[in-house]
Amino acid sequence: MYKYDTYDQAAVDARVAEFRDQVERRLSGALSEDQFKPLRLMNGLYLQLHAYMLRVAIPYGTLDSRQMRMLAHVARTYDRGYGHFTTRQNIQYNWIKLEDAPDILAELATVEMHAIQTSGNCIRNISSDQYAGAAADEVTDPRPWAELLRQWSSFHPEFSYLPRKFKIAVIAAGEDRAAMRLHDIGIEIVERDGQHGARVFVGGGMGRTPMIAPEIRDFVPLADLLSYLEACLRVYNRYGRRDNMYKARIKILVHEIGAADYARQVEEEFAHVKALGIDLPAAEFERIAAFFAPPAFETGLSETIDRSDPDFALWLDQNVKPHKAPGYAIVNISLKPVGGIPGDASAEQIDVMADLAERYSFGEARVTHAQNIVLPHVRKADLYAVWQALAEAGLAEANLDLISDIIACPGLDYCSLANARSIPLAQKIATRFADPARQRELGELKLKISGCINACGHHHAGHIGILGVDKKGTENYQLSFGGSGAEDVSLGKITGPGFDEDGVVDAIERATDLYLARREAGERFVDTYRRLGMEPFKEAIYG
Amino acid sequence: MADDLLRLRDDEAHDEPAVTLDSFLGQSNATAVRLEAGEDARALLPHLERLALVEVSFPSFRDGRGYSAARILREAGYTGELRAEGDVLVDQIAHMRRCGFDSFAPAAPIDEAAMARMLAIQPHVYQCAADDRAPIWKLRHG
């Protein structure tokens, strides 16, 4: 894992002092709320329905046990004992007092954490593959690239007042576990002639106008990466729309002028920027990469796992994934217990996960965009002990990628933008499909719920997506099928008229019944949908 | 406005009023020009030699186009006065400095003590910009 040096620590400490100064000026009235808002947003602080919400950055979803314990401490001390892991691999706290925010940031800084650029119209926390450094299918570990981008984008003087927020994802495997092409910039690290470079996609995103990012450049050498990204951002900063915030994301610019014309403008700008000498020397990349060297994996470990406990075996089959090192496995901890709030964990649970990471996973944990936690490097021999400890903490739900592993935004229970509640609906669906055998029978089924058109719950990318809307003062839910945020990226299509809360649960049940009746061998729900098309599903739902 | 002008340059303030970009491009003798937020700073590049002042408008502090305009001018070698005018606030000035602005004409008075604190608060910077501060990666590798 990356460790701060004195420069990194000084930057984060200075940011705390800067924000403390800004909060004092806000409380004294020297700053208006209008002037203060972008400043607090760039420190992760939102004003929600009931209180301030603080979003803490977990760069590329990687954190260590010490940092996790700090997250538990913040939940316990400044919130109501919970943290909420987000689709951007961050954590947010829903019950924060403005005057506590500088102290929280100061506490976070003691463990090399911050809330810098987790909101605002700037380059946000860089997201990545939660299996980085553990997955067998990766070309290289994408996290050194992500850390390099974290540093470059921190307090970027030219790109802190962009037309709109800007999200970058970096992956380095054929399997896309980070919804890379649904980002403003998606980077896939590829190898060419023995060199690693970036395949760059620009202009993806969800929100009210979902777009899959087109490829803008098939290979950018590492030595040119920052120049190239500066060019991408500069074209956007100059020509992205500022007249309408709903058309201000880079996807609209790329769509309106066309990917080819956007790429041409970037190339022109790149030719100029490249000459400025702003790119990092290889030595700096190597310095960063050294922090992500594989941990000291033991050799000669046993591959056998005692499956005699049937509940353990079910969890093993569903939540544990292959690791590149012999004798090791990747453990997924589901934060989606039936009836729970997707992505929520109590301070005690966060402490348990910190302890398990420390004892069994080289001190490391990851947050996934599906709002779960990963212990990336667990010895197969330790899996049973890990499972027992998780079960005791209510963290052993064996539902990874099943219908109850729901992504949901906070919705109308917390969010000032929402039109409908997301959490109660997620709970209702999970309860309807609570039978674990039934869930396993349905297989991989990614269900995603957003409580408004901003799509924080990724509904466009759900095999089944649900969008909450306000219909003449009552909550109404639109259903869509066929989306995916993975390497088979696609956008969901709306089935037809919306439903009330119970109606949408019934409709999902009718659609999954149809899938079970019509599927061919090996087909997931989304595969059957793609083969059959919408019509038979429509008939099943609307009869 | 002149009362509120904050200059971080040693030379004498330029006293010729800035003309619009259209006027500037249409006449050969103007030495000061004003760029509106949406105007292309690159239109000035053939004329940098005779320019003493470029004023860049910030109609709202949220409109960040002026940061790119400033860097483009500095990257092209412009050394004259580069003034940020309009909704210029204490907490944006450090970024403006890094992008090459060296004078500020805020629409509302600036708290100069707060500005001095904010300008000094980050000891180092992570990336190259239009100022001469060495980025952290350069400090790390000498």
C-alpha cells in the first residue's frame, strides 16, 4: 500500500488547516453559503435533508486496518455509529455537524486519510479494481497509476472549477470490475511491445443522460499520461457546457461534437502540452509502484479447503474468488444482509473487518463499487476462521452478485436530491427473494436502485435497474433490464409504465420466473434478456 | 475599481483601458485587452509582443474557463500583466496565481489577511502549472 512521505502528509495537514480557516470564515459570516458551498464540497461535506454528510476518500478503494479503525472511530464519535460505503469506493457519514468537520479531517489526516475532492466540480477520487494485486487476470497492478493520478489531480489549479464533476477509473484486467467505461475518463492499462500504456475512453457516465465512453486513444505511453490527461481536461474545461448543469458533463461535449472531433482537439492540445515538461520521470512512477509490490506470500501452502460445514461451503462458493498466488483466495464481505441497508456497516463491524484484515490479509482491505468489502489476500487455510468471525459479526451473507446484493443510493431517506426512497425498496426486494436457494438458482443478477435521475445507484448499469421518480406526489418506480457496468457494458432499457413499491417487486418476480422458464444452459438473467429481447418480459410483467 | 486592484507585480500599473477582443484584433495599437470567459485566449497568441495587460473575466467564481486561458497565455510566453477580474474571491486566488495571474480586480473587496493566509497555506504543490513552483515529484527526485 502507498505510504505518505513528508510531502504528502504536509499537503493533507495544510488542507485541514485551510478548511478550518474556511469554516471559521463561514461561521463568522465572512463567507456566504454560496461562496462556501464549493469549498466544503471539495472537502466532501454535503448539506443533506437532515444534517451534513461527510464523504471520506478511500483512494482506489484500498485501505489498511489502521485506517479502517479510524473510520469506525469517526462513526462512533461523530456519527450515530454507522458508516455507509459508496459506489465510488468511499465511505460517507450521514449525521455530521459542520463545526466538527475540521476535527474529523484532522483525525483522518493522522492515518493518511482525507476527504479531498470527494465532491465538487473537480477531479474526484480515482476508482479502480477491488481485486488489484490479487486477480489472476491483471496485466499489472493498476493502483500505482491511480495513485499517480491522485497526486496529480489533488488541488489541480486549472481543473478545480470544471463545468461539472469529473470521475476517473483505472483498471488493468480484461474483466472490468470498476464500471470503467461509465466514467468521465476510463483508463485500461494494456501491454504493447512489452510496454504498459493507457487505453483511454472519454465521455462515459450515468446520470440523466447515460453514455458509454468511446475510445479516444488506443495507447498512451506512461511517460505521456499526465500530458494527455491535461489535454483531455483542458478541452473539456474550455468547451464543456456551462449554461445548463444537466448538460455540463464531458459526455455531453463528446457526444455533441463527436468522439472523433473531440479526439482531434485533444491531440492538438496534447502536442502543445507535451512540450511543457509536466510529465513525471520514470523514477517517480517506480517510487510509487514499489509501495504496491506484492506482499510476502507464503509458498508451499495447501490448496485444500475443508468443506464439511455446509453453510461455510455455500459462502465459499459464492463470496470467495481465485487469487493469483497459490494457496490464497480473495474474500468478499457482503454488506447486504437481507433487510439491511446496502453498504452500511456499524462501527463494531468495521472494527471486526479491520481485525480480520490485519490478522489474515496482510493488513489490507478494499471497498468495491458494489458497496461491499474485500479482504484481498487470505490463505485458503484461514478461510474457515475468517468465515466464522464474519458470521459472528453478521457479515457472512453468501450473496455476492446475487439478486439481494443490491446497489442502492441513500435515496429520499437522506438525500436532498432524491424523488423516491431506495433503501426500503432494496429491503423489500431482498426480503421477497430471501431464500438463499432461490437466489442461487437465479444466479448472477445485478440489481441496482437509484432514488432519482442522477443515477447514484447505477440503475442504468443494472441487469435489473430501478429508477425512483416522483409522479404527482407519489413515489413511482421505473424498471429497466439489460444494463451492465462490466466488460459487457450496456445501458438498460425501460420496460414500460412504472410501478408502486409493491408493484415493482411483483414485476421483478414475474421477470425472474420467465427467466427461469426460458433460460438456456449457462445463461445469466441478462443473457436470456439479451437473447429474447424485451417483448416476452413485457408480456410477463404487464400481462 | 483601481482602489481594489491587487497587484503582485513590481512594474507600474498599466493605465490604458482594456478593449474587447474584437476591438483588439481589429486595431493595431491597443496594448490591453479583456477576454470574456468564453473567448479563445489563443486568438491573442500572434500579438503577445505588444500586449502589456490581459484582463480575464470571471463572471462567477464557479466559471473556471479563465484558469485555462491564463495558462495558455503563460505557456505561450506572455510575460505582461495577467489580471483576473470579476467574481474573484479569497479562496480561488491561490489557484489563479498558479495558473499565471498576477493581478486581481475583485468585484467585492478582498480580505487581504485571509488572502495572505490562503496563499501561504500549501507548502508544496503536486503538479506543474504556470508558476515556477517545483512540483513535489521534482523535489523528491532532486
